[in-house]
Amino acid sequence: MSTIQDKVVIITGASSGIGEATAKLLAEKGAKVVLGARREDRLNQLAEAIRANGGQAVYRVTDVVNPADSKALVQLAKDTFGGVDVIFLNAGLMPNSPLSALKTEDWSRMVDVNIKGVLNGIAAVLPTFTAQKSGHIITTSSVAGLKAYPGGAVYGATKWAVRDLMEVLRMESAQERTNIRTATIYPAAINTELLSTISDPRMEEGMTALYEQYGIAPERVANVVAFAIEQPADTNINEFTIGPTAQPW
């Protein structure tokens, strides 16, 4: 039997891309999925598709920037399925541009979603995981959280922040003996809606060409999430770098 069977898994950014693919895969493996995103129509379609395939899914319209929304998503998991085992903090934005373009509104949105959104999810679930002395927190960072890319200064800064945040969380949990596992995923070119968040025309053109040449399906990242969850409780694989075989990154 899969160790994913009957686990309650919360997924943010669940309405498309990596979140959607992960929800479908984990549900097929017997997980009870709790879906959060801003687009209710997409959440409803996904939940119905999972149920039609014999899986279990509920959803709540969630803006990760709002701490109350993350808390309500955790509460939905408890009320519906009796607890939480895993939270996959996957919501993110990538409106890349040169710093000289001074797209300060984009900078703020990235900080709000990519850093504060992750913090809000951690804050919402950590009391539960600490009390039960178990749990798994998984985040989507980026290869831009491992190396620097021109045009991606603020995006990369948010993803480097997630890298540090998750590593300290892992270390503190070990010190506090709360057995909370962590996994940070660093995807390269994965075909999702992320490019649609780019507001700088030249940057969008360049990134689109890159993804058209190299991009692979979000299901490839879903496989990594499942692999992380499937490890025995005493084993933590805390980092995964994943990308197309043909892409030099």
C-alpha cells in the first residue's frame, strides 16, 4: 500500500500547473486533497474531476496573501478529513523584469505571494504539526533560488528566501523533536501558467521562447512531490532540483 494512501494533503496554487497535476496524482494514490487557489471555477472543475475518478477532494477559494485564508484552508482539512498530514505551498508569481524598469508593484506582489504566502501557510499549519509531532511541509522554489539570472532579481530573491526559510524550519524541527519533514523543489522550465504573470514584453518573449524549446510537463514535478511524501517517516529528502534533461538551466 502506498504511504500516500489516506494522507490529508493541502495544496495551494492548486487551480493549474504543478498544483493541479500534483492534486490529481496524489488523489489517484489515495490521498485526501484539500485545494486552495483564487479561481473558484478551476478549483470546482478539478475537485469534480478527482471525485469522478474515485478520489476525495474539497476546495476553498484561497488568496495566500491573506493569513486568514490559509488558516481557513487548514481548518477545512480538519473539519472534512479529521487532520492534516502534508501542506504543499505551491502558489507563486514570476513577473520578471530588469531592476532598471522599476516595476515596483510587481516586486511587492512577488514578495507578498512568494514569501509571505509561504509564511502564511507555515503559520497556519505549524501549530497542528507541532502538536501532533508529525507533518510534511513542501514548497515550490525555483532554480532561480539556486543561481542568479538577469531579469529575475526580485523573483530570485523571493525563491532564495524560501530556500533559507525551509532549511531553518527543518533544522529547528529536528532540534525541537517535532518530526516535521520539509522538501523544497527547484524547478527549471516546467510548462505552467507562470509565464502569464510576466508583465515586461521583452522578458516574456525571451522566457516563452526558452520554455517552448525546453519545457516539460508539470506532472514531472508532481512525481517528485509524491516521491518525497512516500519516504518513510524517519527519512527527509529536503531538496529536489528538477528540470528538462535538454535544458542547460
